[in-house]
Amino acid sequence: MSGLKLRFKAPATERINLAGITPSKLLALSSHEIARLNVGIEKGGVALGDAFDISGEAGETLTIEGATPAIDFVGDGLDSGTIRVVGNVGSFAARKMSGGKLEIHGDAGDYLASGSTGGMILVSGNAGDNLGGVETGERFGMLGGMAVIEGNIGARAGDKMRRGTVIVRGKTGPGAGSRMIGGTIWAEGGFGRDPGLMMRRGTLIGPSVESLLPTFVDCGKHDLVIIRVIARYLKSTLGDLAPKPMPLFVQKIGGDTATIGRGEILLPAG
């Protein structure tokens, strides 16, 4: 793959922060300036050229090889182009991403896609807690874009999520959709216990729920056209990565009635 390539020099002496290391930013810099970028978190800092072997030329694609969970903020601020990661990454990947594509061929840590507003995120492994969740001091979590996780995800996915779509091939941890304000989480492997705590709006779609909060109510069996509209849109956008369509009739669970209660959990009707 053409473009700039970074190969991580292990072992890391400190955590690495790749916030703002994006194709569009690197295009504006010389090779010398790229190598001097500070990616350390301690007082002395660490130059990009000391943490990574750098090859190729800056372009629309940035490839990171040998990635480990010691690398945080991969794809932070990504607005165009593609970042392709081979290996696992740490926390806050795709933080405030607005466009482009982030491919992680491995696992992602906590707070994936926190504050993102656009773009496409593909993770071939698992993701940690608070996927699309709100960061301390901010009003909202995920604000747009799409994330597809091939494995499982941790607790409290979509905490204060306002817009966007999360597709999970596996199962979610407990508390998915907590304090959710909008958007969609579709978990093909089902939801863990107590999804939707203090959920105001938004949609959770899946085949099963481990347990429901008592403040969610059964709204009966429905033929919801919007489910088929969402499924067609995802198929046209994601192709083979799209989730399998839900049955014609779904069971709608409304809540959280501890708040305004306009959220919904949609399950196959029995």
C-alpha cells in the first residue's frame, strides 16, 4: 500500500500519543518535520522518528505496523484519507474523527470513537469499554459516523451517544446505550445485562438481551418499516459487513421510563 508507513519500535519506554497524526496533517510537513513530531506523554517527549521506523512518502494513506496497546489516540482528528493499523491499539482511537477511514486489524481499547462526527471505523477484533462514550467534561459521546466491530465490545457502549451507527458482530458488555440520546447500536450477538440505563432516545437492535432494567416496558409486536430502511442502508453502505436483516416482526421494548423514555430496544418477536 502506498503512502507513509510507520513501524513501531518495541518495547515502548512510555505510552505513545498519536493525536493529530493523520494523512492530511502529514502531507503539509517535510520528512524531517514528520520525524521530529512529539508523540510522547512525559516531560521529555518522544520524537515520532524515535518511536517508529518511517518509510515511504506522505499521501492519502498512513499505515502503522507492529501496533500495541501502548499506542493511544490512533486516528484522533482524522478528517480524510485512510489510516490502516496492523496490531492492537490503546484507548481513544478515532477520537473526534470527522471523515476518512480507520482500519484496525486487531483489538481497540477503551473510548473508541469518542466524540467522532463522521467517517468509517473498521475493527477486526474486539473493542473495550465506552465505545462511542462521552469523555469527562464533555456533553456527548459519539456524534456521527459509523463503526463496525467484528468481535465483542465492553461495557457502557454509546454512553451519551447522540448520533451515528455502531455495528457489533459479537456481544456487548453491560450497560450498552446508557444515557443514550440518539443513534443506533446493532449487536448481532446480543446485548449484555441492563442496556439503556437512563436512555432518552436512540435504538438498540439485536437478537437477545441478557437482562432488562425494570424501567423498560414491553410495547408489543410491530412491523417497523424503519428497520428494513436501516437494513437496506447498511447493506448499500457496508456490503458484506452489514448485519443480517431482522425478522419482519420485532418486539419493541421502550424506555428508559426513569427519564423521558423515548428510546427503544428491538428484538425478534417470539
